[in-house]
Amino acid sequence: MYAEAENYNTMLDMFREAYLKNTLQQRIAAKGNGNCSSDGSPCDTGEVVITMPGTGGGIPGGIWNGGPPPGGCQPYDNCLNPEGPGGTGGGEGNGPSPDGPQLSPCEKLKAQIIDVKFKEKVDELNKYSVLTKKKETGYSESKTGIFTPLNPSASTDTSDGLKIPVTANTKGYIHTHLDDYLNGEFNENGDPIQREPIRMFSPADVNALMTMAGFVTDGNYSELYGTMVSSTGNYTIKFTGAASDIKTGFDQGKWGDDYLQYRKDRQLWSLEKLFLTFLKEKMNVQGIELYKIKSNGTVQKKTLNSENKVDSEDCSQ
């Protein structure tokens, strides 16, 4: 493709995103063993055919050479916005490169919570009228700072969640976990059934963040995040691991069922302990860190100590 062609960079970014998406499972399966991508070797995408746009005359087969391509990209404008309204599909990052200064999760979160656009979304979601709905509410954020509403997924016995579509341009997401509510159904005794959502990150939430990490090719995961807003507190998860730590598949219904049962069997545990222990013992996941965003702006890192108790460490001011 002619390097000075119209929309050259956009088309290149689109190809890069398609490549990352089509090889995501291969790269995750490789888990850093050098078979694919982790050592710089390419993953096999299979045959890729790109038909260049043209005006329909003069240059057979869409081959461009010797000058700017005819026709431009106008016939393909619909593919320049694969995320739909609000998305850019560009895939550019706005964070520091791995060779530059790396901000810690604490530093990133302290900057994020005072960002005007992000704070607006937190304030919008952190309302009684929103937290008492029967469907979660949320947004995804692109790497260019555009927030796009998330669509609800189909209700199940264990979830009233959202669909979090992930592309190479996805920076993170923010969403609610709901208060208890009556779902309009009745048990065999005629009593109304109350839904009791877990107001803490779910396996599916972790899966979304891991999928975002799978699109990263330069080892810089610092921009990525997942945020949950609830009446029991606001939390963010960050991925701080390596390519070999990326695992997906936790969006399957079985994981939601197991998580709910895990909670029922441990009613006296805090939700922080529940999540961190399930992450460690059941999901066998490394590299996910949990942070609580307190109402006074303090950011706290939550970890399990050797006695399986939750330690809280304030990020430095």
C-alpha cells in the first residue's frame, strides 16, 4: 500500500486491529512460551486478502503503484468506525511507551478520578435511581477518551449484566453492580424472589480486562482499567502482569454460577476477600490488582496477606 495514500494510517490501524483480534486466542494460548508473538515471531492469521478501493478503471486488480491511489477510501467509510456511535476504531494509545516513564497503578488512578469526563460518568452512575434499577448501566472508554454506552446482556438467574465489547481501541469500562431487588417472580411458596447481586467484580469483569490486555503488543498495560460503581463502594481493577498471565474464558455462565455459590458458602466474608480469594484459588489468575476509590478521593490497594485476610494500603498522596 502506498505510504502517502489517503487514510494510510487509518487502514494500517484497522489491519493491526484485525490481526490482533484474529490471533488473540493463539497469543493467549502461547502464554509467553515463545511459540507465537511473545518472542516477536508472528502468529499465523491464515490467508488475508485486501482489495484496494478504486474508481473502476485504469488499474486492474486494485493494484496501486507510481502515485496516489485512485478512488480514495470513501466507499469504505463505514469500516472506519467499527465500534459504532462514539467509537473511533483507530487503535492509537495515548499513554507512555514501554521505553518511557511508566506510571504506577496508584498514579494512574489518582489522575483518572480527577479527570472531568471520567468523574462525570462516576457521578452519573453513583445515584440511587441508577443503582436500584433491574439492569446494570455502564460505558466503555476508547483510547481516544470517547465513552460509549454499554448494552445489557440477556438476563439469567445469576446475572443482570452488560455486554462489554472489546477492540484494540478499548481503554477500559465503568459500570454499576446493583442493589438487591425483587425480580417480579415467586417461589414455590408464593413468596417474591429477591435478587442479590454481588457488589464486587465478577469473573466476566476480569475477562473483559484480560481481553483488553490481549490486544496489547508493547507490554504497556498501564492505561487499561475496569471500574465498578455500587452502593457498597467504588472499585477499579488493573492488569499489572505479563503476556504469560493473560487468561480468558471467564465470561462463560459456569463461572458466574460458581461465583454465586462461592458467595453463598461464605456469607461472613467481605466482598473484597471473596473476590481476591476466588481470583486466586478458583480462577488461578495472576496480575489483577484491586483498588478501592474512597469518597474522599483516597485510593486504596487491596491485597490478601499470608493469613488470607485483606490488607489495605493507601496510595501515597
